[in-house]
Amino acid sequence: MSALLSAFAPIWTLTAIGYAVGRSGLLGDRAEAVLGRFVFHVAMPAALFTMVSGARPASFANPSMVAFAAGTALVCGLGFLAAGRLFGRGTADRAIGSMASGYVNSANLGIPVAVQVLGDASFVAQIILFQVLLVSPVILTLLDAGTDTGAGTGPGSGKRVVVRRMLTMPVRNPIIMASLLGLAVSALGLRLPHALAHSFGLLGAAAVPTALITLGFSLNARPSADGSAEALPDAVPGADTPDPAPRAGAGRTGRAEVVVTVALKTLLQPLIAFVVGGPLLGLPEHQLLAVVLCSALPTAQNAFIYAQQYGRDTRGARDAVVASTVVSMATLSLATWALGTTGS
């Protein structure tokens, strides 16, 4: 338990600092929007480029990753369906619901948990690559497809706009562009000059703490008289507006949506990983523990950042991040006790 507390402490500390600074008004009214843009457009791309350019993408083609990927794909799909069928969300908001249901906090929480419990973070590095190179582009494509520029009025013009936006998204989206550039550098076997690589590393190191600070800022959002949130921060160019303000009873719907999302993330995802990795693939006990433990990690704050930058209602993603982080302390402890003791 002490190992888990040590891993969770930075998350709660930085989120609390963000909340306190936001509450004080020290950085002004637009601080949350500016910090969110910095993370999405500057720090996170630098972090992803640094990580992917120095990694070997072929390293995640193994049975353990198959088990983890199966849990991720199934839960993200269920999250997408639940957001649409149960809560009437549009495509972009369903993409955020999908991400909140299955995108694990592999970087700032997965690494310390893996080091403390498993003894090394090699499997977490594979998960980071999997999420960056495969999951994130799918989520961002759905987000982009769910936004409407309003361009074109003739027959078929809307479809042409969507196709054009999807084809040009790698150029317009800094997350995907940074990942592709890093993948190209890795595939070509290139090495950046030390000074340049170090500069990217320093810039990328700001991504996680700034995202957590921004998450803390968002906790200060106060409901307006009609029960909706205050004005949303600026979004990426071309993003449409979020779904209309909630109707009567939307507060209960929002809480129900968060409960479903957190249940998918912290309970169903590790359960699927266990079934696939254990009975179906017969993974060794230590590898099975790694797969289930990493699948039980909470929702990454990226879901909140993506929702913010695409102009979506951030409350669901924000609450899913916070609630899943709380619940995962219990599920991670249970997974470690149940599977760790069998391998001892």
C-alpha cells in the first residue's frame, strides 16, 4: 500500500496545487485555457516525440500486449457505445467517453507503480507506445470527424470536408504529427544532437505536471443557474460547440455516465485483460500481473486535455480522471494482492 501511496502522491499534490492556484485567481481568468493549449500544442508533442524517437515500435508485438490491447479495444468500444446509446452523446463526446473508459494513465502513474510492484517499467513503455501510436490517433480521428466546420453547402460537400479534414489531420494535429515524426526518426535509426534531444526532453517533462495543474484548475468550475458549466475554454480551430446545455435531471445523468465510465475503466478492463491473459493465452504469473495491473490504472488526464482542446464539455472527462484515480487505489491493491501472492 505504501508503494501505491508513493505513486499516487504526485498526482494528488499537483492537482491540489492547481485547484488552489485556480481558486486564488493568481494566474487570471484564462489560465486554464492557456495551460491546456500549452500542454496540447507544445509540451505533450515534445514528450511524445522524445519517447517515440528513442523507442522500438516492434517491441510491443508480444502476448502480453495482445492481452492488454484486447482489454483496451473492448472497453473503449463499450465506452463509445455507452456514451451514445445510454447518454445520447455525439461522435466527438463519444470519443472522449471511449478514451476515458480505456486509456490508462501509463506515464506519470503507470511507471512508478510498475517500478514499485513489478520491479521494472519495461512493459509500461510498451503500453505508452501502443497508446500513442495506435489508440490516440483513433480517438483524435473520431474527435476530428465529430467536429463540423460548416463549410460547403452543395450535395456531397459535407462529406468532402470530412474526408479532407481526416486526410490533413496528421498535419494539423500536433499530437499525431509529433508521434509520426518520432516514429520516422526511430525507423530510420537517426539520433538527434544531444543539445536538441535534451531541449525536447526538458520541454516534454513539463507535459504531465502542467496537465495535472490544469486538471486542478478545472475543479474550480462552478455551475450556472441553469445547471450547466461556466464557459468552456478555447478549443482547437474548427471545433464545433459542445452538446447543448443539459436538461432537467442532467446532473443525475452526468453522475451516471461517470459511474459507468469508471466501472468500465477500473473493473471491466482489468477483468478482460485477466481473462485474455490467463485462461486464453496462459501468460506466466509475473506477466499476467503486469497486464492486469497496468489495465487497472486510472484514466489518463489526456482525456481531459483532449476534451478541453476540442471544445467539449470537460466535466465528464475531469470527473472520470479524478474518480477513477480514487477507485484504482483499491483495484490496484486488490490485483497486486491476488496475483502477486500467487506468484510468490
